[in-house]
Amino acid sequence: MQKKPKNSKVDLEELKTQLLPLVEEQDLVIENLKVTGGHQSTLVIDLDLPDGPGQVPAEALEAATRAISKKLDEVDPFPGAYFLEVGTAGVGRELNTPRLWRRTLGLPVTIKLQSGKGVKGILTEVDDEYVTVDCDGKVKRLTLESIKKARSRADITNIEE
């Protein structure tokens, strides 16, 4: 049995299936789709590139948002008013799939190992079994199995005032 959000006519998996072709036209994927809120629901959709490093182009995000909004007007998944929030997952997301690791290449990461030790640095390489992190000039190669939890993180050290 698939879950339906509160006050919804359609389940999220079905809604994702309907929206995915619109997003794929912009060379994007739906990373997350959820409903939040109390009295008035908010449909939150996080979009991302299919793979590899780089930023989601603003034009692609804008075009996907317009197409999603139009489709939601047609299928009307929520009775009454609701909010639509389309964006990207951005910094701080959990790295729990090979695609997300590859998306984070060249960016700062924080890793907690199964042993309890922590590693912070720049993600420099990823393959099916290992990640390599440059920790201020000291390179650490870690097995994915040794990683308990990992997140991308913001690097604000070079931001000019």
C-alpha cells in the first residue's frame, strides 16, 4: 500500500511518475519529493543533475518549475490551496548513494567512519568501492563500507566581504 500525503488525492509515487518526464526534459532528476505543513500543505520537490559534478543551471530549474506547476494545475493533487517549493538539495545533503558521491566531487565533505573517527576535506575521487579525500594535503582513501555517515558541506573560507 502506497502512502498518500494528508489531504491528497494522489500518492507521491504516482505524482513523481507524472512529473519525472517534465523534469527529464531539462536533463534533471527528482531527488526528493515530499509533503510538509499543517493546515496548508507544501509540496517540496528537490531537483538535481543526473550525475557528476556541477551546478543545476538556473534556466533548467526555472523551466522545470513552470512545467511542474502547469502539470499540478491539471492533476490537482491537493484539495484547496497548497504551496509548491521547487529547488535543489544544495549543501549539507547526506551522501548515501554513488550518484550523490559523484555529484560532490571537488567539494568539501564531512565523514563519520564506522570506527567513530571523523574526516573532513575535499572529495577528489569516487568509484564503486572507495572515496578519496584531500585533508589539507594529506590524502585519505576510504572504503564506502567504512563510512557510517557523510555530508557535503559549505566552504565559506574564501568568501569575500
